[in-house]
Amino acid sequence: MLTYFRNIGQGIMTIVSSMAIAGRHLFTPSVTLQYPKEKWLLPERSRMRLMNKIEDCIGCGQCARSCPTECILVKTEKRGKEEAPVFASDGTAKKLRTYVFDIDMALCCYCGLCTFACPTQCLIMTGEYEYSVYDKDEHIYHFAAEKPLTVAGESRQNPPEG
Amino acid sequence: MEVDYSGDIMTLNMGPQHPSTHGVLRLELKTDGEIVADAVPHIGYLHRCFEKHVENVDYAGVVPFTDRMDYCAAMNMELGYVLTVEKLMGIEVNNRVRCLRIIMAELSRIASHLIAAGTYGNDIGSFTPFLWCFRDRETILDFFEETSGARLLYNYNWIGGLMHDIKPGLEEKIIEFIDYFEPEVDNLNRLLSDNFIFIKRTAGVGILSPEQAVSYGVTGPNLRGSGVKFDVRREEPYLGYEDYEFDIPVGLGEHGPVGSCWDRYMVRIREVKESCKIVRQAVARLTPGDVREAVPKRIKPPAGEVYMRTECPRGELGYLLVSDGSLKPYRLKVKSPCFTVMSAFREVSRGAMIADVVSILGSFDIVLGEIDR
């Protein structure tokens, strides 16, 4: 009987001492962020949606090869000899015409390995994170700006063989 | 007149969507009234074919997948993997990489143990410690986000180096956080660990004796909670852990017999303090250097087999890597600490009350992503 009341007493005492610690937080300011109105400032290295500056892309397909989830699809063809040469902004000659550059952001695992594989630093991860869509197919982003000249011009496809 | 008091055995399914199973785990409880006669864990609800899948991914691409095994301590998961590949390839990293890896791994350990303590309190029935633990974990995740760009699945440890160097000034912020955090641990103790009701719910419940723990191959805080002083960081040091001063806390059995749920919980709280010590020492040892100095252009290990074990927050994490000299792993086997402790669950929970099953399961601190892989 004595143990019973002692247990109750100790239980109450321990709650009171806990409440004393927790009670200090009554006077601290609130930290809630009213999300759609206020936004958290993201650090500059944030890895969110992928973006390709297609004018600098040389179509080498290194990103597609380094991707662990195979979410990047690159299709290229060789430019003809008679065509005027095209250069990326850092002076690299664009020998291949990239006519398909699709990134499926629904498959992307946001590891950032492709951005390090890119030789011209045209593939970057932006800080953009509000891009929810209603249809899964809308997560496929098409970056290619050029059209293929030859129908049989698919010199390289993703995933590469071997 | 003889009366048979053993009632009918009733089967009770706990999970897979039970909040205290920490993931999708089904426990098939055979209950005799309020007493658990047998508890059979059924795993596999989160199976993603990790080990088979990585045979089709190149070595650098495996790191994001290792993150997804134990998502509460992703830094430690990828650390174990990159150390395995580096051991096979014979890569030596410089001092800055070693120190940064230790800082990140120990901060990750603190964050993981905070989840363990917070959710355990939540399971037992106190909600405030959960929020407090997550508040402090948030600061650690901010450090990780600032350094690697991701909050949970970092891909920060690379084979032969690190993804990024830390931002200038982050060392001071980390030390500032540790200075703030160490007294907070005492607050948490006053709030939860020494709480009379919490002790009543956990002490003397789910006793895992040292002999049982060793025979089941239980590692990490669960083994140390049973009073066995074993830590891979001390037994088989990696990354230069032998030069660091830290204690290995073990369960002392202040409340009831050694190896109870309270002991396992308390080992984690004490380990957090030891991790703070290690972070302080590692920050003091930082020297300038290039973090991507030893990253190979092409990761093609020689044919061979290597096993490497590291101490992740949940115990001993081992990777067995078999390479056939190609660009992709031939076989990668993971020895997961949560899986081994799950095998001991059946014996520990036999004879416990139904309400104590929650308490036992929470004290094991399992992550289903790692059990099922």
C-alpha cells in the first residue's frame, strides 16, 4: 500500500519537474514559417530540379552514362561537313546535333552525379523545388532545340550498349 | 479439481501500418490473454532489390543507393561503402578528407540517435522530447544541406574524397552547435531519461542478456546496452579513430537488470556525448587540403574480394564487395545491424506484455529500409 502511494507521488513529482523544463518554452518566440507566403532561404548548393543550358550542351552523353537511375535520354546525330560549325560558349565545338535531351524528373534521385560528369558545366541543379504536376508525364522535361536532319541519324541512344 | 488456466492463443497482427514499428514491419503476435506467447517478425515490405540492383550500376552510382538503406544515418551508410571500395583499390585519402568524414559521420550519429530517443519517447507516450530532438537534429541537417546540398540523402562521400569542401566558417558553426547541444542533452535526460513513468515502462522490460546478444550477433548500442564493451571504432579502427579520445558507454543497469530497454536507450544518449567529443577533436585537427585530390578518373578496382566493417549508429555495418575487374560490382553484400537485432526480437519479447512489445521494438531502434534493403 505504501509503495502504491509512493509510486503515485513519484509519478506526479517527475511530471512536475518535466513541466518546469518544458514551461520555459512558453516564452520563446514561435519558429513556424507560413510556407506559401514565407519561404526558407535555400543554400546555394541545393540540389533540386535539373536544368540544361542546351546552347552549351555538346551532346556527349556523359550525364546519361553516369546517371544511376537512367533518367536522362540523349539522342544525337553527326553534323554534316558542309554545315557551319557551332560552338558552345566556352569554345568547344559542337560536333553532334542533340535532337533529344529529355530528363525525367520523376525518375531522378537528386544525387547530382550528372552535373559533375558534364564537361561544359551546362547541366546544373537549380534551387527550384516547386514543380509538382498533375500528370506523371509532365515531369519529363524536353531541352533539345534542334530537329534531326536524317531519319536514320540516331548515332547514339540511351542506354548505351555494354 | 484441476483448472487449465492457459487460455486460447489468439493471433494478433501488429503492423505493417502500425506507427510504432518504425516503417513497414508486421509482427505476428500469438497472445495468451495480455501475454505475448510468441512474436514472429515478418519483414520484406520495403524490399527494393538493392544488392541485385547495384550489380548494374557503376561504382560511383552505388553511393546514392546506399543512402537509401538507412535514411536516418545516410552519411554513415555511404561512408562504409566508399571505405570498402577504397580498401579494394588501395586509395589513401588526405587528412582533411579523413577529418571531414569523421565530423560528418559523428554529426550523423548524433542526428540518428536523436531520432531514436525522440521516437522512443513518442512510442512510450511523451511527445515533447520528440519535438526537442527534432529541433536539434534540424541544425545538423542544415549543416549537411549547406555542405552537400541535400538534407537527407547526401551522396557526399565519394570514392577517394568528398563531393564538396565545407563552406568557410562552418567549423565555427559546428563548434557553436556542440557548445549549445551538450547542455541540451542533460535537459533531455531530466525530461525523459529520468522520468519515473518512462523508467517504469522501460527498465526491466525486454532483457537481452550479454550471452544472448553475442550469440545472436547483435551489435552496436543494442550490444553495448547488454554490457558488452564492443565498438568497431575501437576494435578495428578506420579513418584514424585510434587517435581520438572517447569512451565506449555500456549499459550499467541502474534501474533493474542489465540489458533492459532503458539501458539500450541510455547507451544512445551517452554515445551522443561521446560523439560531441569526437567532433570537437576532429574540428581541431582539420588541415587545409583538396578534398577531391584522390578521386580516380575512372573507378575500376582490380578483381578481388574485400570486407570492411564500420560502426554506423545502429551497429556494425559490413560490406562484402566482390569485383571481377569491370566497371560494375560483381556482388555487393551488406551485413546490416538491424537485421541481426531483429532475429533476437522473438526471444526477447516472448513472455512480455503486448504493450511492452512497443517498448522493446522501439529500444532496438530499427530502420526497415536497412533490414529489407
